[in-house]
Amino acid sequence: DTHFMIQEPNSFEQGWRRELVKAVKDAVNIPVIAVGVIRTPELAERLISDGVQDFIGLARPLL
């Protein structure tokens, strides 16, 4: 059960944390880096250009 909270299943929709990340960005005055089910460069670019977050954290997609 704990693993489910650490790493999302592949069935989760891309960008599902969008609203959570935006709420953090709106609450702080520092750059926000977010991760999680960002599978395409297009989505990464859209999250940044829409002002949802400032940086994208990638690991698994680069392997």
C-alpha cells in the first residue's frame, strides 16, 4: 500500500498533479520543480508555459 503513494501506477493520467502543483506555486515566492507522470515533452512545455511550475523534474523518462 505504501508504494502506491510513492510512485503512481502507469494508469494515472499525465499531469494529474497539475492543480496541486499550481496551488503550491501560487502560495510560495520561489521556483517550483514538480514531477510525476509527465511522459511527453509537449506536456512538460505546457506545464511551464501555463505557469503551473517553473521546472520539470525527470528521471525515469531519461533512462
